[in-house]
Amino acid sequence: MTTGTTEPGPLAEREWAFEGRDALLDRVTSAIEATPALAVVLVGPTGIGKSRLAAESSARLSATAWSVLRLSGRTSVTSLPLGGLSPLFASSGTADAVPAVDLATLAADPLSLLTAVTARIRSLGGTGRILVVVDDLQAFDELSIALLTQLVHSRVVKLVATIGDGAPIPDALLALWSESAAVRIDVPPLDSEASEALLARALDGSVARRTAEELHRAAGGNPLFLRELCTGAVRAGTLVVESGVWQLIGEPVGTPALGEVIARRLRSLTPDQRDVIERLAVCQPLPVRELRTPGARASVTELERAGLVSVRESGGRMVAELAQPHYVGVVRSTLSMLRVEDILIEQADIAAESDPTTDDAFRVAVWRLDAGQPTSPDLLLTGARLAQLTHDHALAAKLSRAAIDAGAPDGLPHLILADALRRIGDAEGARSAAEDGSARDRSAPASELLSVRIASTLALIRHDQPGGIVDALELLSEADERFPGYSAVIAITRSMMLFTVERTGEALAAIEPLLHAPGLPAELREMAAMAAAMPLAGAGRWSESQQEVERLLSGEAIARDRAFALFTAASASLVGGSLDVARRRALEALSESVQFDDEVSTRYAELLLGHVLLQIGQVSSASRWLGDAIAGASVKGPRNLHRVALGTLALAHIAAGEPDAAEAVLRSLHLDAPEGNFHVRLAEAQLTALRGQPAAAIERLRADAEHHVASGAIYLATTLLFHAARIGSRASGALPATALTATLRLIADRIAELAASGDSPLFDARAAHARAIAEPSTSGFVEAGERWLELGATSSAAEAFASAGRAARDGGRAHEAAALHDRALELMALCPGADDSGIRDSVPDVLTRREREVVDLARLGLTSQEIATRLFLSIRTVDNHLQSSYGKLGIGGRRDLIAPSGSTSAPAPAPGSAKAAR
């Protein structure tokens, strides 16, 4: 799908889904229906969803015979005496309308007033249970609140009310609290998962996790703000569809309506409070002690109580910032340029007082730069380096550019700029900055190490482009010749690049000498561990790979680049076969990458998650992450991952039973590129087999496998050989039996030989399964299934147990076959999106349709009498069917038919039966 935008109108106008509030909804309705509570008060900031929660609660209660009356504090008369209740007395225009009531006259007689209001409410709500729902109760006049409280006390009604965060709780409600007659529920922000689900439903499509997380952070989990930011971004063209996935390609911008909501809330601030808000909007976070204007400290306390400012401890001092991130842009948009400059200069002067820390100096440099004041290039460069170390890539780019403009003398600011731009997804800008840095370094070199770092960064940027590996390796070779003293640093970068293009043997040859080099500095040794973990696992040297992973995760490298360290550990676990560990670490890597807006690490983590989940068998989730990676690579890069992700998506379509979709994906690929060939060729071979040419597919896979053996990529070789064995297991009748058996044995022997060269649990599982395919036996397939389960490969385990069931059936052990088939189906139920037709139909039902109906009911514990009644049969006919079934299933009687709780030993349901359809 090409990039484009949607019409913004429907987003802004239609009501968004009610998402992520089920537990709160249950709590509200239960408090009203199932507890002695007379009132529920929902408290939270503007837009958090108090009113929506009250409306959904009342809708649920109205469906259970509650009469619901709704009032709002947002009308023009609510501040007048009894104005809050006046809508109850509006004429309905019907013949049986209650006569008009003079509220002003009754106000002088409280008893008559209560009687009249009670009568009116009962006339509207009937004699049953009545619920009054009040929005913004704090805006009601005191008399209306007092009357409502009396109605609640007298149990005429129950109450659900909303009150804004920071608004005073009416005294009458506080009295209910003191009597434990009222329940307060604070409505929290949505979590990131709920925000993502809400966005997906509103946009009617998949939303990239990075985009959902960025919008969630900007909205602070506030549903109203999320809606306005999303709508504004669509209107501005910064939220677009790419390859079927919504992607944010610029800053999230709100709508005028969002600005008005925020501005309305800020209008009631005092001048001192407004000054604090403005200073935070320009300079946050700020240490409280640096807010020096009169009344600032008291204002911070008041603003925190109102939910506008949050205060936290950081570095031994109290720090204040705006509670909602999107307030920053709205407040700054109201400030003149001179006011912003004044704030920046004043706060910079305060922070520079006495003995500023490195962080203080960094803040001062940024503020003086933003205020247009001259700043030394050295200070700007120091700030850029600090921003780079803290993974603030946008700020690192800003400060390094300023350092260049201020006349920084060497290539270091160009290097920092190139790295920052690469990570935020500006590939062209990164390339230009790196080339400028390289030119500056050649004309005025500062140090050999800087020269090597610039060359390595430029090589990485070239590597990020499709087909860029050749240029990247040439750059590294040139650097190696020029700076032999830094060959170890260059070897680490070269090894990582080689592994990404399926050249595992070369990657290992480049890095392995460093693993045993004496006197290697600790930092360099950890970098070598990062480069070595994946090729070691790919070569089948699992134990050695895990040693390098442990070194990596326990050293300083994980503190410097946690996302990439976790990605490396997760990749090694995937290649070695520990899929549960791989999934956990990949999710951690993704979270870390998204948190710091690192597009490169995010893309690699998305792609890795797709690979891991596909190996587990969770095909739907795998396809979703692969879609994110494809769309992200198109918009933000790295572009070299686009082909890899598409090839893997084709495999996911095949696993889902969608060969046409897989073919469409493959047709969209460029034919000649060094990246992603493994996945592309595997998908092509599987499609060849599905098109009725299994022999050609098997031979192609075997030939490709030997190519990977020669290059040292044993992981890839065993993958291809195992899929060749799987294709062969389904080729009975399509190939001569003798030739097929011989071929399968050769494949099994080859996998076993490769597995024996190392200690990879994954290779061992593949060898066991391939051997069972070549020499079918129930025990062989069961052993393979158990191995797969230990690795977390659920769908592969299901396939093995289904094959074990077929072998048991062929051996005349119907009961054992049914139990194994049942186990396979239960495992496939854990693999959403995976095609289970081959497994579901793998064991033909030996029972007749009527026998199956009787057996399925007997398995549920029904007596013969109960079965006969349900199926309109005689008891004798039921018993005859059961006896016939016992013989066919190879069991002794009803006791064997009904499995104990948690057992899988009972016969499987028939394909299409109730249990099989779970």
C-alpha cells in the first residue's frame, strides 16, 4: 500500500471505542448493585474518561432494570440556586406531564422541596431502582448538592458522579464518605496496550507499536488527548499508512479543540502559578530550588495538587515538570519569542550559579543556544556527547549541528550528528553528515581512533541501504589498512555486518581471534562478545554462545547500549532454540528502543519478534510485527531490512495457509539483493512444493543448505534441510516410495551430522524430528515433540505429536493415536493464525458419525439414559454404540473413555466436533 492519509473528519466526529476500562466498569456497577454503597464518585483530570465511564456504567445498569436520570454541571444554570436540578423539572410536553414546580418558592421550605423533588424523580424513574448520574458535580450549586445527598440518604436514588481532578469535594459528599456510604474511584490513564487497541479501532487498521507508544506518551494515557493528537496528526499528514500499517512520520500535533481544552483549564491560574507553568513549558524538568520567582514554591504545591505539575526526586533534588506532556506545546504557543528568551536566559543564569554539575552545564548550553546567545563549541560538543550517551538522539543532533556551526575544529560533531540522524531515521542526513565528517577528518585528522569511528559509522550507514554491504566492507578494509592499530575495533564491526547477510563463517572468522586475545581491554572484549554471540549460535556452538551472552549482559556494554545488547542476546537465543528467552529479551529490546526513539534498534527488534513468534507458531502476532518492520523500514529505515522482513512475511503467510498472499509478497521483491535471500528462497521452495513439485523443492533446499554449510551458517543449513524433510513427509504418493525414503534418510543423516558438530538444542530437535520422518515411529515423533516443547516451539511440537498419532494408528493402537492427536490439537490452539488443517485431519476418525456423537457425550460424563434422551435413541442403542466404540478405540470401557482432569489420554474429538473447534 502506498503512503497516504485518511480523511480526518470521521476520527474527530465519531465516538471512539470504550477501551481498557472493563475492570473499572465492573467495579462501578458492582458498587452500585452488589454493595451497600449509595454513591460512586469518579475522580480524574479532564479527558481521562470519567464521563464515558459513568455513561457506560449507567447503560449497563439500565439493562438490569435500573432507571437512569442524567444531569450535568456543564449547563449555564448549574451555578444558580437549584440550577443543577432544574432539568428534572423541564416540561416534557406530554399530556401526563407533572405540573410545573416553582423551585424558588419551595427553596424556602426544605421539607416541601425534598417532597417535590422526590415525587418528580419517582414520576420520571418509576417505582423501581433509580440511578442519578451527574457529570461535574463540583459545578452544582450547594442547594442542589444538598438535595441530591438527601435523596441518596433516604435511598430514593443511588448516585454516580464525576468530579474533576483537584476540584474540592462537596461537604455533603464528604459526609457520605465518613459514613462509608460513598465509594471514590480514581480513573487512571490508559496503559500503552489499551491506547494501542483504541488507536487501532479508531484508525481501522494496524498501528505500528512505536507509533502507538509515541502517541500514548504524548497523550499521557488520556483518551481525549489521544483522540485529538491522533486526529491532528492525520490532518497534518504526520500520521500516514505505509504498507498497511499506520506510522507516525513527524511530531504528533493536536487539534485546535485540544488547545482550547488545555487553555480553558489554565485560565483560572494565578499569575504566580502561570509563571511556573510557563517556565516548566520552556525548560522542564526544573529543580524546584531553581524556581526563584516570588510565590513559586507555593505555586508548585498548588499546581501539583491540581494535577497540572508532577514533582519527583532526581539526583538528590526535587524536580518539577508538567504532568501532561502535550501541555508543553500548547503553553509555548501562547508565549512571545521575547518571553521564551527571557525565561531561557534567566534559568540559565540560575543554573550556572555556584558550582554547576556536568548536567547543569549541559542544560545551560542548551538554553543559551535556544535563546540565541553565543555558546562555545566545546560546551556544545560536550552537551552533544552527553545527549548521545543518554540516548537523546534528537538533542544530540541539535547540539552537534550547533557545535559545527560554532566552528568545532574536527570531525567529532559530524560523527555524533551522523549517528543521531541514523537512529532517528534520517538516512540521507546521516550519510551526508558522515561524509562531511570523513572529509573533515582526512583534511585535519584529530586522532586515529576518531578516524576509525567515522569510517565505521559511514560503513554502517552504507550497510543500512539495500545492497550496501559491498561498499560497507570496502570502507572497513580501507580503514583497516590505514589504521592497523585499531584492527580489533574494525573486526567487530565487520563481523556484525557479515552475520546480517548470512555469511556466518566469515563473521566468526573475523571475531573469534579476539575472544582469545590476551590483554584485550574490557570494553573491547564486551564488544567482541556482542559480535560473537550470534555467529557462535549460528554455527551450533550453543554453550560458547551463551558464555558470550552472559559476559555481555553482566558487563558495562549493556549500560551503554542496552537495546542492542538485549537484541544480541535474543537473537542468539532464537538461533540456539531457546524461544521463550528469545521472546522475552526481544520484547525488552523493543521497549528500550521505543523509549529512546531509536529507529534502527526498533526495526531490528520488530523483525526479531516476527522471527521468534513465527518459530513458536504464533503466526498472527508474527505477521503483525513483521508488518510493523516492513512499514517502518519503508518510512524510517534501515532499508536493508525491508527485503528480509518481506521474505519472512511470505513464510508467515505460508504457515497461515495463505500461499496466494505469500506469492504476492514475493512478487513485490527485487530479485537481486544480498539481504534476505535465505527467507525468500525458503518461501519459494515451499510454494514450489505446494504447487505439486515436492521433488524440485527438496532438491533446491538441499542444494541451498550445502551452500550455507560451506559458508559456516549451520543454523540456516539445518533450517532448510528440516523443511526439506517436512515437505518429503507430505509427498507420499507424489514421489516413488523407495526414492523418497532414501532421500529422507540422507536428509536425516545430514542434519544429525551437522548437529553432532556442536551442542545446539535446536539442531538436536531438528535431527530427532527428521529422523522420525525418515524412519517413522511413534516413540521417535514423541521424542521430537518433547524436544520442541522444551525449546518453546509449540507448532513444531504439535506437528510431531500429530505424526506420532498417525504412526500409532498405523500400528493399530487407536487409543494412543487419539490421545496424541488430541495433544496436537491442544498445542495448535496455542498458535493463533497457524494453519492447522494438516494436523486436524491427520488422524481419520475410526468411529461412525453416530458413534462419535455418543462417545463425545460420554466423555462429558453423561449416563446412557442422558445420552439416549439427548439424541432421541434407546438406551440399548447407546450402549451398543459405546461397545462398538470401545473396540475401535482399543479401550476397556467408559472409565477409560473419560479422562481425569488435566489428562490428555482420552480419545480425541472428531475433526469438526465441539472440542476440536476450540
